[in-house]
Amino acid sequence: MKRDPSHSQSPFDPADYSALREMLPAYLHQDFADEYGSADKAFQGFLQEASGDEILQVREDWQRFRKALKGRPWSEIQAALGRLGSAWTPQSETELRRLDEILARAQPCAVANLRRMPSSSAASFLIQQAMCSPVKICLRRHGETVGGVLQIVRPPQHALEYRLPS
């Protein structure tokens, strides 16, 4: 007797994807098309706002989600996204692959407690990270929090040139 392949995989459980359950309703909500224009841009918005840890967790959940539902009926994939809190209903595998690529290219920021580092070490750490991609930073100036992005303006040759939030 042959086994039915549809029963060979364990059932989908949204509880196994906590990072996606937080991210999807926040970015792929019912108004995401008005706010972002597309699922691609919503994912890119998430990447711009999320911490490095959040990006890594969503990437891991997304990869497991894609693997768990690989080869499943399209309606099941759409329903699973809905169960994770997404209002987006992709119409093709190509749409999902674009999100695969966006997450695969994401460069999560390294996280460090800069408060405990000597200022020269903290600056060195930030500069090294910013050489790969812009680094989100949050500074306190006169008791007020100032956020921004540290970005290398050009690759350093003899002198390093960079911008801090003003």
C-alpha cells in the first residue's frame, strides 16, 4: 500500500514561527499595499527598521516555513500565511522567491553593547560594521536620544570619511 505524500509531512503549526507571527501582521497587514506598494517593499521596510537579531530570526523562520510547505497545494501555502497573520495572498511561487532573495541578501547589523566599550573601541567597531553596510545607531546627547545611521561615504583609502547623525 502506498503512503499518501500529503500526510507524510507534519501539520503546519503557526506557534513554530514566532518571528513571522510578529513580523507578518506588522508589515503585511490589510493596508500593506497602500502603505508599501508591494510585499517586496514591505519586507524591505522591515529590514530597514529591524534589529540584526530580528532579521536573523525572521530569515530562519521564513526558510523553515518555505521548507515545511514546499510542494504543498497553493491554497495551503496561502492559508498558512494567513494563519501567521499576513493579509497578503501571493499568487505565484515567483512572489515567494522574491522574498526569499530579499531575506537572503539582508545584512543584519552586528549587535554590541557600546556603552561598556572604551570610546575608541566603540568607534572602531562601528566603522568596521559600516564598511559592510549602513549601521543603525542610537546616541544619547545631553540626556536626549538621537538616532541615525552611520554610513561610510566612500571606501577608506588614506583617510576615513563617515557621517554621523547631526
